[in-house]
Amino acid sequence: MRSLSKSYPELVHAHLHDIYDFIIVGGGTAGAVMANRLSEQGKNTVLLVERGPVADSWASRVPLLSSDFASDGSRTRKISSLHQDNLGRSVELFTGSVLGGTSRINQMIYGRGLPAEYDAWRDSGNPGWGWEDMRAYFLKSERALYACDENHNNQGEWCNQTDKKLAFPGFPHVVEASHTLGLPKITDINSPEQPAIGCGLFHFTRDQHQRRSSTFSAFLPHELVVKRTSHLHIVTLTEVVKLDV
């Protein structure tokens, strides 16, 4: 397998600074975004530390191949869930252990969740986490590759698109069955006005070339990290055990 990341601008430990304005522990789905935003103006020195590798190969960009998260464990970490009462056991969970985190190995579904879920976080004593607070950040990061309304944005970094046609011959029968059962048709699964249960098309995090769009490729591409190399440092295959502050 040919690697595409030999020249990715990550640093070795000997070249790191003693002091940084921000140290981000974990370069996963959220960590990659934070590294991008905090280094955007060039005023802060930022260190991003990731336990996993860069692992930027051609296969990591192919949607189906990159979703084979349980193959050799080189980009994943397996953990056990809490005991599931209905199953009578725990289940295995896989998370991404690679720059970009689980956005590098998942099924690429772009789903924001329901407004009520965020409002519940806010009402539990977490100001700033309500739907209206979070909505602006969803829009800021999104690059919708289709004609969109006020619920989407096509000027951000993280690509998503939806399939105009049903992919498999059996899908129309599923849609017909859902209508027979009285399930509503959802025209946009990420619209806050849509019902929680229904039948609709997913949005997938694929770019204009039909490659996986992860937070690694969207927020920490090679060209961006090279441009910010004076104040954004990335080190992989490194586990943080202690912070001295």
C-alpha cells in the first residue's frame, strides 16, 4: 500500500517547544477542528498531540475501504460499553485512534442530532450548549456540496453531500413500506424542523471527488499545516500522561 503521508509536516519530540499557548490532547474529530481554529490567526502557538498515526494512505480516502475499522487495529481502539440490560451483556465499541479520530473510520453519516438534545445539555447546567448556541458552529464548519437553505452552509471546510438517487434496487420498497406505516417523509435530516422519526436520505461526509471527508482532511490538510508550521505543531504516536501547568 502506497503511503501518501511521508512528507506530512509533523514534528519529532526533540523539535517541540518547551511552552505553548495551547496544548490539545487528542487529535480526533474535535481536536483537529480545535487545532485549526486556535492557529487560524497566527497569534497563538498550538501543539496537537495524537496517540495514533497520520495514516494518510490512498485506502484511507476510499469510503468503503476506510470504513473497515475492525481489520488490523492500526487506526482504531476497541473498548467495551457499559452493561446493556436488554442484551444481557456489554458490546464492543470501536473509536478512531488516528489523526482525525473516528471521522476517519466511521460510516460518514453527517447528522447533527435533535435540537432538544442540545437544549437538554443546556438545561442541565451547561450554558452555551443549547441548540441555538451550537447551530452557528455547525454552519461555520460545513461545506454543503448542494443547493442549500438557511439550515446549511457551503462556505466551510467539512464537506457533505447527499445521494440524489436511491443506491440499491430494494430501497424504493423500504420507502414505500415506511409510508404505508405512516412514517413521515424527512426532506432534510439535519433541519431542526424535521421530526425525530421518519424516512429520508442521509448526508454523507464525502468531498467533491467522492473521497472521505474527515476532520483531518478538512481542517488539517497538508498545505494548511505547512503554511502554519511556525505556530502549529503536530506530533503523532504520542500519548500524554501528564501536563505541567
